[in-house]
Amino acid sequence: MAMNVQSADHDEVELNTTINTTPLVDVMLVLLIIFLITIPVIVKTVPLQLPNAKNIPTITKPENIVIAVDKDSNIYWNNAPVQVNELRGRFGDALRGALARGTPLPEVHIRGDKDVPFGAIGRVILAAQEAGVPKIGFLTEPRNNDSQ
């Protein structure tokens, strides 16, 4: 640290106009150390292995049931129009038929328009769950990177 010592014979006093940055640097180093210590404690997450997204082609089996829902909430059972209140009975008939034949239980594949209200899809899922359908899936188009 330097000190300006003036002799007694000078009448005018020179002012020291420089900023002392030593306290500023000390405070910043202390803050940096505090942040370096506390950030690893704050950023704790549950260790998980997240699944990788894969595009697996759907194997269409004859026993699968394809339900389509258009943007006007119209429901189609294998391309034939059907009412919502008929779905539970038809799902039940399909399951009982598969059990009677000894074939695997059918899967329900839902194709929904991108503009369909979620309530229409929800009614189809609810009817399938109430009938005891063990497997429900959604059919989608592969993502086109050109238009998002």
C-alpha cells in the first residue's frame, strides 16, 4: 500500500482521486466462493434413466381395433361410424370374443386428428378402460422436420 507524504513547505494539497478496488475484489471473491459452494447443493435431482424416443413401426394385426376421431369429434370403429355410447359394449364384445376363441386380447389404436378436442379422445379412452381393454395406443405420423 502506498502513502502520499507531503512536505510541510507545500501549501496546496494534492487530492488522491483513484478508486481503491481492493475491498471490491475481496467482496467479489467471497461471493464467488459462496456461490461455488451452494450451487451443487441446490442442483440435486433424482437420478433417473430417461427413455430414448424411438420410431417403431406399428404391426397391424387383424384383431387390433383402430378407433379414429376426426376434428368434429366423430368416432369411427375400423372406419365405420359409431356413437360414443356404443363403444363400451363393442369393446366388451371384442374382448369376450377373443377370450372365447383363445386368441390374444385386441389392442385399441386411437388415431386422433390434431385439432380434435381432448374430451373426445378422453371419452374413447374411458369407454375402453371401463370395458377392460388391457392395451391402448396412439397412432401418429412421423415428425417432418421441414414443417413444425
